[in-house]
Amino acid sequence: MANSSDSSVLLLEGLSLDSPGAALSTFLIVLFAYTFVLLSNVTISLLILLNRSLHQPLYLLYLNLSFNDLLSNTLIIPRLLADLLRAPSLRTIHLYSCVIQAFLTHLTNSTGHTILMVMAFDRYVAICKPLQYSALMTGRTVVRLVVWAWGVAFIFVAVLIGLTLRLTRCRTLVSGLYCNNAGLFKLSCENTYINNIYGLFFTVVLLSSSMGSMVLTYYKIMVICLRSKNASLNRRALQTCSTHLLSYLVYLFDGFLIIVFHRFPNLTQERKFITIMYHLLPSGVNPLIYGLQSNEIRRSLSPFFRLKKFHQ
């Protein structure tokens, strides 16, 4: 690939498959998964928006998580699907588009963690301080928590991408499936020590904060449940916390798989498939988890299924 610090057109490595048949099969599988993610998240989001009984802190926070999942996948999957049908030499992207994609991708990945942290706090207040829940989790508080979740991620990611943009470029091939910070700073022939240090710091702070908040929150909830003789409280705690914890564990497991596969350079293709799963799996599982476990959402969906059965 030609060296150029002035070229504004970059080439994405993308997903390279052995045969047209494999490319078509992958295209159809990813398209099906992406369609399911879109339909399930849009359905749940519309239910929450249109049903006033669901205008509660937990569901409004989940609405943000669903929007974040939709944005994250829409940034990546349509472009990936198009590239699967293109020759590798035609997978070009403008520098500015690449930077925007990298920024928004890191933003949505980071916001996924911060929103789940806020949801853990909501569950803590609901279970450990039920009498004060209405006073503590007001509409204003929810807005502040949502702004915090997006704002913290925005600041960290802005610094991350800003450090990369200061570098001059000497390459035009972006490694990976899509534009991200690592792919951008690898276009430079300058010393990227600061970028690596900040990237490591960012990752450690984000993961340690999210895991630490989960451990602390669920420890306190577990203590309250063990001390309580209220079977109804314990049942409600198990139902609401299991959905949130399962969602977080799926998100975390996918992220750790990518980190592990980065340790094996010879498994590049496998890492790319894991990256696709990292975006599609949590986004597809979350609506099922919350939709099936939440009595309120199931009740909101029941008129639709009754209407469908009537027409059949």
C-alpha cells in the first residue's frame, strides 16, 4: 500500500474470506442477526416510549442501552455487509468518515459500560432503599445519570481520538473490520507510546470501574437479601438483578474474548468474527433478557400477540 501523509482516502482491511460462497453465507448470517437486533431493539424502545406505565427509571435507562446498541451496530454492520460484496481494493473510506466511525464506535462501547453501571445503582436503590426510591430516583436524577453515562465516555474517547489525530500518517491501510483508534494510530510512523499508555489507562479505568461497581452493588444487594425474611423482596431482587447481571456478563465476556484473541496474532480471522459477535450478541440478547423477564414489558406485548392470533 502506498505511503502517503496527505491522502484523505483510506483502505479498510475488512473481512477476507476464501470463496464467494463463504462471503455470501457470512453476509446472510450477519444480515439476519443485524435485522433481528434492529427489530427487537426498536420494538422494545417503542414500547417504553409509548407506554406510560414503563416510564420508570429502570426502563428509561434500558431505553438508553437499547439506543446505544442500535447506534453501535448501525455504525459498523451495514458497512461490513457492503464490504463483503466488494473486492478488497474497493473497500475505501474517507479519512473524516473513518475518524467519525472510530469516535462513535469507542463512544458506544464505553457508554455500554457506564449505562450498565447506572442501572446497577438503580437496582441498588430499589432493593436496598425501597422507601426512598421515589425520592432518590426522580426524573431529574435519571437525566443527570444518563448525562453522566454519556458525558464521561465522551470525554475519555475525545482525548483518545485527539491523541491519535495529532499524529502524521504514512500509511493508508486500516487494519481490522472497521475504523477504530488502534487502526488509526497504526497509520502513523511516529512514536505511539503516549497513545498506547492512554489507551491502556482508559481500558483499565473503564473496566475496573464497571466491574468494581457491579461487585460492590451486588454484594450490598446480597447482604440485604440474606438479612431479609421477606420472600417477596428476595424474589423481586432475583428477577430484576438477574436480567441486569446477565446482560453485563454477556457484554463483559465478549469484550474479554477480543482481548484474549489479540494475544494470538495468527488467529486474525477468528478475532474478526469475535468482533462481529461482540457487537451483535449483546444487542440481540438484551431485548430477549428484558422482554422475557419483565412482567411490565410482557404485558405491553400481550395485546400485539392477541391481535396477531385473532388475524390468524
